[in-house]
Amino acid sequence: MTFKKLMLASVMAAAFGGLYGCTEGDKTSVLIEGDTTTNNGGSGSDSGGTTTVSENCPDWASAKNKDASGNDVCALPSTIMEDRTLTRDIVWYLQDRVTVGNGNGEMSATEGELANGGAVQNVTLTIESGTQIKGKKGTFANLLITRGSKITAVGTAAAPIVFSSDDDDYTGSGEWGGLIIGGYGRHNECDDAATACNVDGEGESGFAGGYSADDNSGSLEYVIVTEGGYEFAPGDEINGISLVAVGSGTTMDHVQVNANSDDGIEFFGGAIHAKHLVLTGNLDDSLDWDEGFQGNIQYVIVKQSADTFGTTIEADTFGTDAFLSKPVVANATFIGGAGASDPNFIHNMKEGTGGFIVNSILSVDSSSTTDPACIRVSDDAKANISAQTLVYHNVILDCSYDSTLGFDSSSLFMVSADLNASYASGAAEAQLSSPIDWTAFNGTYPESTADASFLDATDYIGAVDPNASSAWYSGWILDGSL
Amino acid sequence: MRRFAVQHIAAAALSCYAVAAHADDELVVYVFQDGAPAAGLTAALDGGAPQIVGNDGSVVFDLGEGAHRLVLSRDDETLHVLRFNAASGQYVDVNVALSAHGQPRDSIERYFDAESAVERAEAPKGSVSGLVTQDGAPLAGATVGVRGAAAAVQTDASGRYALRLPRGHYTLVIQHDGNGAAATSDVRIVGNIDKHENFAIGGSAGDDGIAEIVVSSSLQPRAFEENERFATNVIDTLGIEELARYGDSEVSASVLRVPSVTVQDDRYVFIRGLGGRYVTTTLNGATLPSTDPSKRTVPLDLFPSNIVSQLDVRKTFIASMPGESTGGNLVINTRSFPQAAAGKLSLTLGYIPGLTGDDVASDPSRNFTSDLLGWDHGNRDVPGGVEGIAAALEYSDEYSDNVQQELRRVGGILLKDHLDLDRTTATPKLSFGANYGDVYGFGGGEFGFFVAGNYKNGWSQRDKGVARTYSAGGSGNAYDDFDFVESSNDIDASGLLSLGLNLGANTFQANTVVSRVTENRVRVSQGLDGDSAFQSYRYTIDWIERQFLSQQLLGEHVLGAGGRFTVNWQLTGSQARRYAPDRREVRFDLREGDDVYNLQVPNLLRRYDDLTDNNVDGALDFAYKFEPTDFGVATLSFGAQAIHRKRDADSQSYGYDGGLQSGVDDNAPNRLVSDVLTVDNITGDPGTGFAFQDKTQPSDSYEAELDLDSAWLSYDLMFLERYQIVLGGRYEHYRQTTDTFQLAGDQSAVRSVIDENTFLPTLSFNWFIDDVQQLRFAATRTVSRPDFKETSNAVFYDQEFNFRVRGNPNLKISKVTNLDLRWERYWSENESLSVALFYKDFTDPIERVVQAASGTAGNSRTFQNADSAYLYGVEVDTRRNLAFGDAGRNAFVAFNGSYIDSKVKLDGGDARKLQGQPDYTVNLVLGYDDVPTAQQLTLLLNQNGKNIVDVGVSGRPDVIEEPRLKLDLNYKINVVENFAFKAKVGNLLNSKIEFTQGGKVFQRYETGVELEAGIDWKF
């Protein structure tokens, strides 16, 4: 450590105009020359000059310098243990991890009571519509909502809530962390309600999990998360939104994750129900579930990055095989990446996953030169096809389909998706003769987890109704992202 | 303690010094027929010319190193044949009792003249007695003493004297104040032999004493005195003879020959199925720091066998041992100076078919000359400037984006070299060893030294490797499925300098040990990555230097009259260091779209590790032997020890960020990093190219300290000549602190502390049923404690096994109750059978368990105090000589085996056996000696039962190490007396090393058959 400081001193001492490094034997000098303008306050400006300290920060946040536009910038404290509201008149700054509540400590067998005897603090973080939250670029800055605590981030189409890095734009990836929510929901590492459930969570977020399938960790409405996915450990990036055992009492509607270095949204167990998801330009998988996730998701548009490593869905059960991951995904449009480096499949169903993909479209970007496989099912998930826990129903497969997988092909349509500018399908098969009856669906597939009270009975295939005058995503997502 | 009570004569001061070397009488044989000296028999050694047993029953021989065969005959009738081994420079005393009514019995005592006061005090004793006359009349009041020692007696009124001394060489000095004359006589005392030496002091004929040699001798009660049988606890000893015979180059390979001992990764010892925190290692009485970041265990491949004089595996706890010796205490004693100037050179060449001479992947930073000794000469340092740039980027707020980008660009350029694999030819393994020692006598004492150096340079491999993982589901197909080949250039260098000073009742020794093991390892894997479903080609390049340094000062003192009070002390400073600069991890994935490998730039990592343990250990031990009574003999021992250890662990990791969105071409059709990481592509901006990234984790570096202060007391009573009871206790104060930083969040400092006191009682009881049978029982308490990282609240990545470890600050120390029962039966000096039963009961045992985890935290472990555990087992050890018709040929068979079972009850009710515990261990050694042609052939066989190397994660089965039959064949011939040729075929069957999970291959590789040939030259 001492050595580093010395090196730093020698680097700083030479900080002018341009930068050179040269190494000669053991001797190294690094000379930085050039503009000495700095990012005071880290609010993301190269123009410099403005060093006015923000005036309107509440006493529980720390004032940073105002940003280039003159907005107040207030840094959130590293822990939030009381109910707080983030108001839209301030740019809220994440210097590092901000932890809401203490439910990520080790829990006793009684939810709400920590193993060390302390009580879980049930804290609500409210975020007003139109609020900007910015993570420090180049760090693992992230917002962590722990078990028992809630986030109430309710934006509007006109004024969505935006999480991003603290630079000027909304492009780039891996620049900051992301949003992590832990709940008391079910996780297949915890199968015995008599014992404490403590699942060591994604992104070094502490413990999550429990036995309350209807856990309510708050609301995310009209929320955008972009530029996240910082690599916090070698080879480990963080997802845009990580949901660890978040239950069905939680609301998620109109949420976009854009250009994340890792997955867009990853569900680790839990049973959250979500509608209106837009996952764009994410570098790993867009939709990822594991460890016994059994939520319902309806209206999803996935457009993979052209430079992706991942697939539109990467799905696992393991964890353990105590209970399967088998969510219902309805009215989704999956558009695989176009790059030559893309994997040659669009859905990656593996590690024993189940799932019900209904009224959906699998396609590739129109510029694609390859014809990827629609679905890869790994050996350990294949048994779920015949067990009817892995089901594709009313799905347009505009890609290469391997019929030997053994799916019931009577409701699979190997036709062009023919997507229009609103991502609605022009295919005749996209128009169903009648709305889907979820109760009947559950009758046909007894293992289905479809919640008829949550899912709409749509009569079309794809995320967008071919007959709608406008798409539900327009107006609130990031410009140019779709 | 003595098997037989010291009976009458006041023990003389036990001195340790040698008289001039007796080059031609290394072997002294006493033969008795029904209690009387068996004069007139003939004795022949190794088929040589027979010699006549003298009137006193003795005969002497010159003796060389190796296996020997002694034949006693009368008129061509062979009465008794005796086989034994001797090391170079060893003295051997043999007593044989022939009986008209029963089997002949024999005992063998081997020793070096250069031994410490205490060693000699423990040795069997003989006596010398006789009559001193002057001018034919008994001389009363003459002093008969031992040169250089306090021992002296006066002749009684009838001119008689008697001195009881440990076996060895002495010069008696006879002096009578009346006339001032001094006479001297060299005598060799043999254990349990009363030697008669009468002295006639001439009148005016000069000062020289005229010794009238032995009039008669008498045999004392039979003794079978040998280390194992006189120990109060259960010890398995490997002496210098066995170490030489087994031909293992490292201590870790040698200890495998001991019952119930297994070795993991060729370096970590498990005793009775217990490893890690349950085994302690001491070097000449001092504790050792470890070079392993995640274990307290000392890796034993650091210690070459040829600097070791004796290895003891002590399986029963006694109060003088470290309190954590639940499985046992491995005692390494290094060699000391010889009794006369002697040296040895040895040279060995090794060849592995399928590796040596072949072209193998190698480290691009390799430099034949500068790497030759195993020290990295800066080739693998962090590229100059990178640390500075990483430090500067921590303060990125202070710079504009342009400056940051420029820093990340230059950092990236500095970091991009030496990442492509090189190729080289695997050279034969060359081992060179030399040692030399000498001794100088001076008035009243002697000074000696021993210096040894070893160097080894060669290649090893893990060939035909398979590494797989499995899903929790039952499909049975591999998830990750890789083939790998690993080749490593191994460079070992070690040295020992031992200086000794014997001043009568005081012995001083200074030992300097330097030992280094360097591995330059390249592992290339290719296969399917289960997560991404891509074909992947990966390699890692490691350079790992492990070094052990120690400087010891040891002293032994015999105090007070009668030599009843002995003091032992040691002060040791030691350092263990693991320096692993520039581990490189490179991964290329094959994308099916274009069938071209792409460099996975974000996965590329260069890591620099440096871990240093500094250890100071001081101990002071006392022993007081009470005046023997008719009832028995008692000894009170007590001592104190203080250990301070400090660890500094530093780690830095660097790599790259970006490239994904930038459209930069990461195609690497030739799988060359240099095709992708070019100056043009490293833009410093992840949006347009690649940029330098500091990937160091806050918890990668930590500091830790421990203080262990202990005091112990032991009372040992031998009574009624048949029973021995030892009662003792050890008190330990332990304090350990670990300082690191939170991995996520505010990265604040985290400190964990353990501070506790423990009292550990011991009780052992030995019953010497008869001359040839013994029964031992012991009940003891030991302790086990968490290691540095295990109690830290911070999360660590275990780089070795690639899993995430969450420490547990609530860990408690664990207590263990041990019960031992052992029966021993001896047929002769080297024929015996022992059967031992052991049971251990653990309270709050510390176990590594799976941490339920999600996503990136998956594959996590943590530590837990399990509810309880027990372990029990039986071990058998036997050695018999095989009758061979043809004279001049010997054979023996040695077998040991153990069966062990255990159960640990975990939180939540699960139970399984302890990790690392094999179901059984088996060793079989077949030895064959052709004495006339000085040839020796040894076949060694080792196999251990299944053991759990890692518990299964999330419902997956445990990872099991499968049994593996290891067969070695050693051959040695003494071409001429000082010149030997030796050959070895190691791992004759080339058995695969295999780990399975649920019956399917988890990892498998083979290391190849090792052929070795070499020479030893003594001078």
C-alpha cells in the first residue's frame, strides 16, 4: 500500500499534457501531460470550471459539487436505515454501494429476526418520478435493497426514473454497478422452512431468501437502468437488476435495462410478477433466471446487443433441484444478436430449467447473416420437455428449430416474424383466433405457474399487439435504444 | 523412560563427546550361550571371513553402509542369523543370547557418536567395572573418571570401581592422588553389558596405565531397547536407514510409509484421516510457519529427505507437544555432524517416458539462465508503471476523462506482453546433492559441522487430464467438460548448515535451513464451457516460489550431580514465503458463427501474489529424574513455549476492460493474445477498444498475527518394572487477529480476533507385559483452532480451488478427546507386530461446508462449528524377515494398514464422514538384500481408500478421491565400498489420479512412470 502511494505521488507530480510510460529495467516513469481539468464532484463534466457546492442536500446525504447543468448533486450514505425519499429536484449520487436496511445479515429461522438477535429494519426508499440516480463511473457503485426493506420507485411515462453512471451520456456499459434487490421469497437452496434461509447473494450483497412466496420488496415502475454491469471481481460482472428471492407481492411494470455488461435482469429464485420489460443492448443474456424462479412475466421486448456474448434467455434451475425454475413468459419478442460472434441459439435452456414460453416470438436481427438455432436445451433440462414443465406454446420460431427436441409442435409456427417498426408481427399466425384462457392453460399444463389474475388474456403473439395504434414502450424508454 | 530400572550404580554424568574415530570396529557383537560368553563360536559378516568370538563373548567388525547379515556358527552349524541395516558412520552394538532351551534372542543398538547429551541420556546403558591395583595390591581411593565429563567414582577399600554409562566410546582416566600418575584407557560401552576392565598401575614404569583386559563379563537382563518401545506415546519412526532405503526424495513421500498416514497433493500430511488443522509439524522442536495461504499445514515437499536424520510421526498427544496435535505431530529432525570427516556426493538423472525430450508448452517469460536456480530475476515483475497507474486510477476524480483514458491506455500497453504460450523441450530431471561434515576434538569437548546442499531441476506433468463438472440434475452428462495437459518445470534448491559444540554436559547446536521449491507450470485446457455452451481453449501460466528459511539455536544441558536434571532449549526464527508473480489466465472461445477463436479480453488476468509468514518460537524444557527407589523411577518434566507469528499477504490483479461494444476485432485464429491486444486496439476507452483495469479485490490482501504461549508439566513414573504411568497437562493461551477489508460496500477494515485459554490434560499408561509384549493406553485432550482467514468476516476468493470463501467470525475453537490403545509384540530387533485402536470425539469441530449461494456467489464455502464428530480406527503394523535358504540373501516384508471411519454431524442434521479421511490405508514393502554382492532391492506399494476432497454443492454428490495403487521399485548396488549405483522406477503402474463425483469422472490425470538412475560417492 505504501508503495502504491509513492508511485501515485510520482505520477501526480508529472501530470501535464499527454501521457507517456516507459520502462527501462527496474526504472519506470509515467509522465502525464495535458489538461489539468478535473471532474470535481464526479458529476461527469469535462468542461470544468463549475465548482459550486450543492445547496439543497438533506442532512442525511452529503453535498457534492453541482453538475454542469447546475443541478444539485447529493451523495447517498452507504447505509440507509430510515425511510427516505429521493426527490426529483436533486441528482442522487452513488459513490459506492448504498445498502437499504439490514436484512442482508444472517437471518434466524424467524423472518425478521437476525441470527445475532437483532431486528431487521424495514426501511422504505421512495424515489419520485423523474429522478436521476447516478453511480460513480468506474466503480461498483450500486443500490442494494435488503430483505424486509422496500424500494418504491414509481415513475411515469413522461418522467421515468433513470439509473446510470455519472457521465454525460446514457451509452456505454460496465460503467457502474446496478440495482440489487433481496427478498424473503422462495429460493431452491432453502427447502426446509424450519431452518434459517440465508442464500449468499449475487454481487456480494449479503444474504437473502426466505419462505414467503408473496414477499413484497416494493415497486419499480417506469424505471430505466443503463450503463451498468461493473466487473466487481475478475470475470464477475453485475446484472442490471438482480432480484434475489423477490416475491410475488412486488410490483415491476415498465422497466428498461439497457447496455448492461452482464445480464439485463436476473431472477435468482423468487416469484416476482412483471409486465412491460424492455431489455436492450445488454452484453450477456437479457433475461436470466435460476434457482427456482417461478414468477410471471408478460410483454417483454428483448433486443440483444450486436456485440453480445449471451442469449436472449439463459435459464437454469440449479441451485439445487429442490424445486424447478418454471416461470411463465408471455407475449415476449426475442431478437437475437446479429454479430458473427453471437452464440448460435436464441434461448439457452439448461441446468434443469423448466418454463412456459407462451404467445411469443423468437427471431434474429434483420442484419444477421447467420441462422441461429431457436432453442438449445441442455441434457439435464430435456426431461422437462416430456414432463411438460418446459413448454413452448403459441410461439413463432423465426430461426432454426430442431424438431428432435420433442416439444409439442402443434402450437409452434416456423414462419417469418415479419416485425414492423413497432416490433409487432405481421405474420398471420400472430393473430390468435381467441384470447388465451390461462385457467384452461393451467388445466392443460398442471405444472404451470400462470397466475390468471395477473396475466392478461391476449389474443396475439409477440410483445406488441399487431392491432395496437402505438406500442406500449414508446415515449418512456431511452431514445434510440430500440 | 527406561524399560528396565536403573538398578544400582549411581548413574554417571551423561556426557556426550566422542573419542577418536574407531574406524574398524563399527560393529561390536556380544554372544552369550546360556548366560556365559560364547567364546569359540565363529561369526561371519556379509559372507566374509569368519572371526572367532573372544573369551569375553565379543567380536568386532568393520561396517559399511547398507544391509548386513551376520551369521553365528559352531563347527559349520549355523546357530543364528541376524539381519540389520546401518547408515554410514553409524556404530552398531549387537547382543545375542543363545539358549539350549529356546529361540536365540538378539538386540541391536545403532548410534552416531555425534549425538546430544539428551539423546545419549536416553540411550541404553552398560557398565564398566573392575579392580585397580598398584603393584599387585588393590588400590583404594583411586579416581576412575571419564574424560571430559563429570562422571567419576573412587575405588572402594578392595580397589573395585563401577561406572554406569550410556553406550558409546569413552576414555577412562585413572588417577591416584598418592603418586599423581594418570592412566587412560579407551573403552566402548555396550548397552546392558558389564564390561570388566582391571587396571594395574605400575610403580615407576611410567605414567601410562596398563590395562589388563576383561577377565569376565556377565549378561545383564535382556533388553530390547529401541525408540518405539521406549516412547511413552505412540510413535512411528523413520530412521535414516529407512529414508535411504525407500529412496523418496522428499519428506512428504517418505511419511507415506508410516501406518495411517496419507499425503494430499504430494505435500499435505493426513494422520489417521485427519489433516490440516489437526496435524502439527515441528522441525528440531520448533513450530513451522506455512507457505500455503489457505492452510496452516506445512507443505512437506519443502524438506528433502537427505537433510533429515529422523522422522517421527507421534500419534498420541503428550503435554510437551503442540496442543493442536489431534491427528499427530510430525517431527522432523535434521542431520548433525558426523563422528569423523565424511562427505557424500550424489547425482541422479530422471527420465519420464512421454515427457522428457518432448516439446511442451512453456512460460514465455522463461529464461533458461536466470530461472536456473528457481529465483525469478524480475522477468515476472509487475510491468513497470502498472502499479503506479493502478494507484493513480484510484483517484480518478482528480483527472479529466482524457487523462484517465491515457492512463488506461498506457497501462494496457504496459500489460500486454508475455501472454502467448511458448514451446520448449522438457529436459531430464537432474538432481545433485553434496554433503560434508567433520568434527574437531579439543580439551574437554568437540566441535563439529555438517553442511548439505541439494539442487534439482526437471520437468513433471499431468498428462491426459480430464476436468468436468456436473449439474445437480441426474442427466449424468458433464456440464463443463475439458481435457487438459499440464507441464511444469520444477526447480528445488535446499541447504543445511549444522554447527555443533559438545562441552561435556552441555551441547549447543546451530541449524540453518534454506529450502526452496519453484514450479513454473503451464496448464492448457480445451473443451466445452457449460455456462456459455462454447468450445473454449484456455491456459494458465504460473510461477510459484515457495521458500522456507530457518535459523535455530538449540541447547541441551545436564545439570547437577548424578545428571538427574536436564535442560533443553531452542530459539528459532523462521520464515515461509510464497511468491507467485504473474499468474496469467487466458481464454479463447470458439464462436460457432465463424469457427474462429476469439480472445476473451475481459477474462484475461495477470495476478501477483506474495505471502510471508514470519515465526519466532522459543522453548525451554526441563526434566528431573528422581532418585530410583525399589518401587520405581520417576521423572518430572516441564517447560514453556512462546510462539509469535505474523503473516502478510499481498495480491494484485490486473487485466482489461472493454472491447465488447467497440467493434474491435477480437478474432484470434492462431490463439495468440498478441494478435488482439495490439497498440492500436488498446485505446484506453472501453467504448472504442481495450482499457487497462485494476482487478485487485480489497480482501486479496490481509495481515494476521498469532501469539501462542504455553506451559506444560508431565510426571512419568515407571514402577514395579512393568508399569508406567504418565500424567501431564498443557496450558495454552492463544490470540489471533486477522485484518482485511470488506469486499463490497465501503471496503472498510475488518478485524477478527480469537482470544482464548485452553487446558489440555493427558494420561497414559503402559504395561510391559513381558520381555516381548507391551500394552499402551492413553487418554488425552487436544484442541483445534480456525486458521487466519476462516474467522474473518470478509469474503475471499480461494485462487487455488476457484471457489469463494466466506469466513465465519463466530467460529469457536474445537476440543477433541482422544483415546488410544496399542499392543506390541516383538520377535527380534526388526521383527514386530503392533495393533492400535483409536477413537476421537470432537466437540464443535470446524468443518468447511457449502454456503447456499446465488449467482456470482455460487460455489461458495464457509466454515461452521458442526455439532459433533467422532472418528475411530484400527491400525496394524508388522515386519517379518523371510527365511531364505541360500546364505547371504535376506528378505523382509513390512506391512501396515489401517481402517478408519468417522462421522460429522452438521447443523441441520446432515451427517457425513470427515473431509480428507480415507477408508483405509495400506503399505507393503518387500525388501531383498544380496549381501555378498552388496545389492539391495525394495518394492514399495501404497494405496489409500476413498476420501472426500470436497463436499458437493447444492445437492450434488461429494467429490471423491479414488484409490490409486502406487508401486515403486528401488535398486542399489555398492560397486565398491564408497561408490554406489542406484536406480528407481517410480509409479511403475502409471496409475491414474482420479477424482469422481457421483461415480463420474470429476478430474483425472496421470503423471507417467519415472525412471531414475544415479550414483552416490562417499569420501
